[in-house]
Amino acid sequence: LDDITTDLQRNGSFYYISSSEKSWEEGRNDCRQKGTDLVIINSREEQDFIRGWKKRTWIGLTDEQTEGTWRWVDGTVLTTPRFWAESEPNNEGDEDCAEIKHYDSQNSWNDVPCNVGKYWICEISLKNYSK
Ligand code: 2F8
Ligand code: CA
């Protein structure tokens, strides 16, 4: 994909970070064209790795289906760990997609409108990477 500048391997997954900014859905489509999806953050270590890019990036988390119920792109409901920034998610206006915002803090997630442009990060588990 033209948009992918960096790929990194860590703990059984490959990650790709975009070089341009797109809406959540366009970013997700870009991942899916490559057989990946937006990143799902399962641990403190992965959170630290992702925010280490120091860019405002989309992650694979949305409450578009049911307001207030945050789901990862694999359909699982967000439980723990979770790394919302203080007083987020606040659904200010109508904010159904999650970004890494305050990347200098561990608690860095913010909900924003899905149609704004952000960088995005794709992840594929090496278990699913056979081609
Ligand atoms: O203060 C937190 C608040 O900051 C912005 O709104 C003023 C964010 N909006 C965008 O980035 C579009 C809110 O999501 C955030 O909660
Ligand atoms: Ca918000």
C-alpha cells in the first residue's frame, strides 16, 4: 500500500503505520485491503509500543454500533486494559471513534468524530500471516 511507511514486528504481530491522514473508516479499509485491520491494544506493553510513534493515530476501537459500548474491530467489547485519557471518552458532539491523542502519557485515548483525518495503525497477527 502506498500509504504504509513503516512496518515493525513485535510480540507475534506486524504493525504498519500510515504516512497520511484519513477518516477512521478509510484507514480501516486501507488495513483490510492488506489483509490486516486497525490495531487492537491488549496490554500495557502494546499500548506503550503504539503511543511510542508519537502521532495522533486511529486505533481499532469504536462505539458506532451502540453509543457507550466500545468495541474492538474484532467485535469484542472493550474491558481491560483500557487507556482512556482523563475525562475521556466524553462523546463531545458525536465522537464514535478512538484515537491515540496524548501519546506522552500512558492514558492517551480520546474519542473523536470518525470523519476527521488521523494517521492509522494496522496490525496483523503472525498466526494469520501465511502468504
Ligand atoms: O478537551 C478534550 C476534548 O478536546 C477536543 O475538543 C475540544 C477533542 N475534539 C477533537 O479532537 C475533534 C475532544 O474529543 C476531547 O474530548
Ligand atoms: Ca473526546
